[in-house]
Amino acid sequence: MTDGQWEVFSYQGIEAASVLYFLAMLAYFVELAGLRTLASDEEVEDRRTAMAGRLGILLTSFAVAVHFVALVARGLAADPNRVPWGNMYEFTIAGTFVVALAFLVVTRVWGTDWLGPLVTTFVVAALMAAFLGLDDAVLPLPDALNSYWLVIHVVSAVISTGAFTIGALLSGLYLVKSRSTKQTGYLARLPELPKLDRLSYRMHAFGFPVWTFAVLITGPIWAHQAWGAYWNWDPKEVWAFITWVVYAAYLHARATAGWRGRNAAYLAMVGVATLWFNFIGINFFSSSSQHSYAESSGAEHSVVHHRAGSAVVDVLAPVEATQEVRVVVRGDQPAL
């Protein structure tokens, strides 16, 4: 297959995965509708409700498999082949993949299938945002990204991001359930508050050492290799360290001050806010970041992006630094 065909295949894979995630989300909501009148201790006797829950897990599993294939295809679409995180679109599809995969893993281990509606809604929204607002051409990596230290750094950062996101969803459910007085429905059938608090803590306890490895070890090593200094006061470096401090405070407060429940959940929500702002927001609000390679590469090339049915062709040509051209051809029109 040519690079263009791999790129088409990757786009189609992300679209197919998005559809599967959306169908899984609908299945979870059908299950929720069937549970709205059931108390926490009542068994699910309606076959349609039980089948909808199982179908949600099955569709999510298929979606994760297709999502992985699309990620691999994205890397194979580049010349030379590379890891699929050269811009914000690729970072986002990689991050959402890890979140969905983490959900399946913790569901297998701890039976947290009740997280399905939240996880699939989050993944569908993030993929829509990536496809509609962050899409960019497949280009070779800048010199700063051609390092195996970057691979180690990003893999560990994305894994911890998935763990922290699942932990934040658990903390959010804790906060909502702690204020709810309903005796039936979704919130009533969630685990008891101490269990939600404990599961959230376990996810954060797993993610923090991995984040430490990414931020304080592999990140500085890669920065020294790429820019000649271990610390450059880059906005992403600063916000990554702020995130590390927040999660360190979360774990320290639980271990020494006995923080449990609501206070710990609030701190976890602050942590995930700093995490996702660092992951995405810095690229939109900062013009001085050395991580600006994650933005559009239109400053160096014009991108004429033809989507005609199943064909995608990228034509690169030098233009002015502020100029970017994007042409979308509908499937019912002849390709240029």
C-alpha cells in the first residue's frame, strides 16, 4: 500500500471506531433507561436491558481494536514510517485510545462496566473534536521528535493520562453520588462511596509513578537531547510539573492527612484539569512553547487535502509562512 492509501485507511479506521463507540454509547444508555426504576439491590431481569449492557462492552472492545489499527495505519502513512503522534490530531486519537483501553482493562479486573456511558461519551466527543478541528496532514517528524526517548516519554505520558482520566471519572461519580438521594437508577446502582473512593485512589496510585517517569526522567533526557538543556521553562514543561505537584499533593494528603472522599475527589478533579490543559490547551494559548510541533504544519507547507469517496491525496508545496490552503472535494465530484 502507498502512503496515501495508508492515510485513507487510517481515516476510515477512526471513522469506523467512532461509529462503534457511538453505538456502544447508545447501548449503554439503553441499559441505563432499563435501570432507572431498579433499586440498588434488585437484579436485572429484563433481557433487553441485560443484553444492552453486554452489547455495549462488546462494541467498545471492537471499537478499541479498530482504533488501534487506525493508529498503526497513521504511522505507516508517513515517509519514513514513524510513531503516530506528530501533531495534535495524532496525540488526541492516541490519548482516546488509551482511555478506552484502560476502561476495558479495569472493567476486566474490577468490574467497572458502569463507567461505560461516561467513557464512550468522552471518547466520541474527543474524536469528533480531533476529526473536525485538529485534522492535519501526515508529515515527517521534525528533528526534535526523531528520538527513541520521545517514544518512551510519550508512551508513559499517554498511559498515565489514561489512568488519571479514568480516576477522574470515578472521582466525579463519587461527588455526584455523594449529593444524590435517589434510591433507584444509575447513581443508586453504583458501588458504595468508599469503594468509588478506593477505586479512584488505585487508578491515581498507578498513574502517578508512570507520570513521574514521563515528566521527571524521560522528558528531561529527551529535552537535553533535542535542545541541549534538561529544563527550558517551556510552558508544557511547567504545566506538566504543576500536574505532577497536584497529584503528588493528592497522594500525600491521603497518606498523611487522612484525606478521603470529597476533599480527595476535588483535588483529583483539579489534577485532571491541569493534565488536559497541558495536553491540549497549551498548544492553543501559548505561542512560545518549544512543543509547537504539535500544531498545524501549514507554516512550512500548503496542504491541499482531497477527500473524494475513498481517496485522500496530500499535495505539498512551499508557500508563504502565513498561508495555508485546504480543498475538500465531495464524493459526488471528480477528484482534482
